[in-house]
Amino acid sequence: MLRSISATSTDAMSSSDNKPERTLADLGVTQPDQVLSLFAEVRARFDGQVSRPLDHPGWEILRQSWLGRKSGVLMLIAEHWLKPAAPDLKRSVGQELNKLKAHLETTLEERRLDVESLADHAASIRDRVDLSLPGVTRRSGSHHLIRRVFQEIEDIFFSIGFSVVEGPEIETPYYNFEALNIPEFHPVRDDMDTFYLELPPSPDKKTAPTPLLLRTHTSPMQIRTMEKQKPPVRVIVPGKVYRRDNPDATHSFAFHQIEGLAVDTDITFCDFTGTIEYFVQQFFGPSVKTRFRPSYFPFTEPSVEFDVSCPFCGGTGASNGNTCSKCKGAAWIELFGAGMVDPAVYGFVNYDAKKVSGFAFGIGIDRLAMLKYGIDDIQIFFQNDVRFLRQFP
Ligand code: DAH
């Protein structure tokens, strides 16, 4: 580190060097060669001061003390030596003064550049980034468990020829209900406490605007897909659905489903149960069994509810001598609803119900994720607490 010395005006004009304040006559200078040596003396004094280490304020003080307009040494010399000089000395004093001035100016300018580059250098040392310091590690995120379960299920259905389609979360009652064979005032609508949107009046202000709602299930995509596509159809539809449920450990106003639909000219009930069994065994493991019970959905006929033998107690209902906490001793766990597509639905999409047949299913993803990964509160999926999310890297 350079120790810088600040020049002071007393340095430049110490009492023993007060010659510039006196006249030449006073100093006894009468000959040109005396003038030369006097100037040489002043110059040497300057050279001594300017060659010391300097910081910027020190340089400025030095400059003032030599070139300052009021009491700089150069000014004093002009005042006391040049002005009153005898005519035969004036010329040489003038010449020497000019030389001295040029010397002071160039030397001070050179030093200014030095001082500045030293300051820059010091600043760059001070601000230097220490590349040997360990960096801040930012953990990369991971898929949300729901996204991961979607992926697992999608992969299973990809492997047997299904493809993925997605649809709007804001739906019309036609797609969410009517075309799925759920007419207005059908009691099954009461099971779905639906969010209807408040809409602005229609532009003509006379007709009522078409009502819109947050879809209560992914089933509307059955209709949208069949409207666009002739059989064969084999799709799954992952997505968010909404119902006006009060939140608790198993209910949330937003949750996730995967809809499935397969329609072709020769699909049988056997294809249906075989597909579901394949999916369930891929998802929970080869040792689980499936069974179905009769159920009711307006858009399937017959309709069933699929159960899986409890994967946690091996379908025995007991674990370590106690009642299995997952299936509550029932040995079976209810999984999801499904069925053969009701011929009435084909009527809404211009399929010939005499020629085609198919099956559909609607899997609740949150429930399946909770079962498979041992999670007992659905709310945790929506809290985005990293302590939970990090458990599924
Ligand atoms: N959409 C039904 C629901 O949300 C689930 C469902 C049941 C979908 C049977 C289907 C099905 O495709 O065949 O409760």
C-alpha cells in the first residue's frame, strides 16, 4: 500500500525558502548567472516535492502552492523578481520564469495522471471480486407432486395408445352438463355446487348472456373431443376442476382430474375393465386386484365405481395385528367412477350409437396422490410449502 504524503503550502514556501517573496535586489542578485542559479534552486525544490508519493488532495495542494493565482510561487516570482527587476536582468528573469512555468505545468500534469491511475488501481484492488469464495447454491425446484402423478398416469396411458388433450376451465352449461346427458333440473346437478361467473350484460342488452361456469369435472372434454374427431378416439384429459366445497382434509374448491375416453366400433366391457386393471396395476403395483360395483352417472350406462385391493395391507384389512389405517379394515379402497359411454351422449356429437361403443372414466388425482404417497390432508397440495414440496424431488 502506498503511503501518500500530502504536500502543504508550508512545504512549498517554508521560511528558509521565502526568496520568491523578496526582490532580486534584496537577495543581492545583480548578474544573469545569479538569476540562473536562483531559478535552478527553485526548480530543484519543486522537483523534490513533486517526486514524493502523492494522493489526489496532496497533488491539488502542491499545484495550488506553485501555480495558484494568489500566492503560488510562480505568481510571487513574477511579482517580486520580474516586475521590479533591473532592465539588464529583466530578459533573463522573464526567460527563466517561462521555462520554470512550462516545467511546473508539464510535471504537474504527468503527476496528475500517475495519481489518478494509482487511485484507480487501489479502487480495483478494493472492489476485486474474490472468485475463490464459494458461490451461493440455489436449489433447483422440482415438479409438484400433483404434476408428478399426472405424469405417471399419462405415461401409463401413453403406453397403450392414448393421447393427451386439454380443454378450457371456463365452460358453458352445455358442455359441462347438457351434452353429457345432464339436463337442466336433473338432480345430479345438485351434487356439483357449481361456481357460475357473473357476466356483463349482452351487447344488445335484451337477450341474457350465455351463462359460464368453472368446469366441475373434466368430462366436458369428452364432448369437445368427439365433436372434432371421428372414431376411433382414445384420449385422456388432465386438468383442474372446481366445486364450491368447504375446505377440509379431503375437500378443496379446486382439485385435479384425468378424464379418459375410448370410442371405436368394437369396444367391449372386457376392453374397459382390462384397461382399468392394467392402469391400476401399473400405478399401484402388480399385486393389487381391482373390482367394480354398480354406480350411476348420467353419461355412462352401465356405470361403475372401481375399487382397488388396499395396497397398504395387501388387501387383508389388517396391518401388524391392527386394523389397516388406510382402508379402515375394508380391504378395498374406492378409486374412481367409470362406465360404458351412454348412447344418449353420442346423439350430442353426431356419432352413430348403433355403430360405436366405448368407455369413459374420471380419476381424481389428488385422492390418488394422497393414497400412493401417504398424504392425509389435501390442503397441503395448495399451500406450496417448500418443506413439503422438497420431499418429492
Ligand atoms: N365426471 C365425474 C365426476 O367428476 C367422474 C366420472 C365418472 C367421469 C364416470 C367419467 C365417468 O368419465 O365415466 O364426478
